[in-house]
Amino acid sequence: MPQIPVIYPNLGIFERTSAHLLHEVILYEDASEEEHALTDHLNKFASVMGYTNKMRVTRSEERQGLIRAKALASRQATGDIIVFLDSHCEVTERWLEPLLAPIKENPNSIVLPIIDLINPFTFDYAKAMVTKSGFDWTLTFKWVYIPWEYFDIPENNVKPFDSPAMPGGLLAVRREYFRTLGEYDMGMEIWGAENIELSLKTWMCGGRVVVAPCSRVGHVFRYRRPYKGKPFMDTTVHNSARVAKTWMDDHAKHFFRARSLPTSTDVGDISVGLELKKRLNCKNMEWYMKNVYPDLKVPEYKHDEL
């Protein structure tokens, strides 16, 4: 069986994961300060609970932001398959096994659970609908609902299925394949659009994004972002523009129009992503829209808007 490192800071993971599959849990503390600095507390907890052989706490003294923090933490993983889980997630019983089966079938798969709903005030848990993931021309994530008749076939209720995109916080991927894909874009800032970038390059560069409906993980959907961004920068817009200029070819113009941004917007150095795209002989955005996400239509403009 593969060895699974989980990059995740919720210790319920030990109670609801098959011990023979759980290789290590990596907790990444991103320069937390004062009462939010938990490294010592977590290490003491691991010692008391007997988790020191599987739980590792690593700390950055300089703030990296969510995106770079996950990439850096993944480089410390030693297992075969990496599972990323955000801090505000809660796994359910036997959540892991369904994520592994599609990777065994196709090692170039990124596999997602169904994301259930945890109330941010009461922490009540509610099952969510089975959906795919997508995005619009602003590169804003959205859920893509599946026609009800799809589930009239019994096996479709449990069979993994392809998704054009993925949410950002919960996924399983083979460690070496994640590195082949260039991990996350280290030029992105803090949070936002990293899931769209990983979705596009996975599909365009020979992989697939799969939802495993038998795996369910709860997620606290917060009403506001609980951390600061970069001064004078909307990180989501900045990161999305990097995705557009790197992966969307001529269709990037639709992003900039949807965001009311000039195509000359400075997104920093994207040479690493462009080189990756060339090295892996990745397909283009036109192919992705035709073969993976046909519901993403080219916008219709009035003649004087072209």
C-alpha cells in the first residue's frame, strides 16, 4: 500500500484514518505570532498523545502565505501520495481510501473528496450535494451542478468522475506527479487562484482531475478571510492574472476584459510556468475548452466592444 503524508493541522485525522495508510502528518505554521504561535503546544501534544512518530510540526519564520506554505510543506513529505487539507477541515470515517483508488488507476490524477458543510458559528455538519467544480472568465471558482438523472444510475452515486477544476483546500496527488507539475506557482501571493492554475495545468499537461464521491470531508466556509493580504494588492486578482498570462493563451483577453484590467497588467515573472508548459508539451486553452470544459463559452461581445 502507498505511504500517505497529510499536510494538515487538525488532529482528528489520527482517529478517522486507517493507520496502515497514514505515513505522516505535516503541520505547517506560517510565521504565526504571539498567542497564535502553536509550534511548542503542538509538539507537546504530539508527545503526550504518542503521535511523535507520525506528526511533524514545521515553522516558517517569514510569512509565506497559504500557497507557498503548501508548496514548501510538500517538499518535506516522504510518502508516496500527498493529501492537502486546509486547517478548517474535518475528515470523516474511511475518507482516505476512495481518494487513492483513482490514483492507482491513473497515477497522473488529482483526486478530490466531496466537500461537506461545517457551520462557522455552531460547527454543525451537513452533507453537501455531489458536484463538479468550474470557474468563469474572471477565474472565480464555482460549483457545477450535475443533472439529477445522472444519479438515477446506481453506480454513478459511487463512481469517481472527472471535473474541469478543483477547489483549493482538499486534494490527493502522487508526490512525484505534483513535482512534475511544478507544484504551486511560487510567484503567487498569499491566497487565491492557485486551484485554477493547478486545474488547468493538470488537464493540459496530461493529467486529470477526479472527484471521488465516496470520500467526504467537512469544510468550514467562513464569511470573511481571517488573515491579512498584501498591502495595496488584491492577491486573488494578481494571482488570477498570472494564471491567465501563463495558461490561457489568446483567451487571456477574456479574463482581462471580465476583470476590467488592461492586458499590460504587471503579474511578475512567469517564465517558470511558461517553461514548464513548453517542457511538458502541454495542450492549449482551446483544447481544454473543447475537451474538458465545453460549458466555458467564449463571451459574445457587441461589435463596438471588440
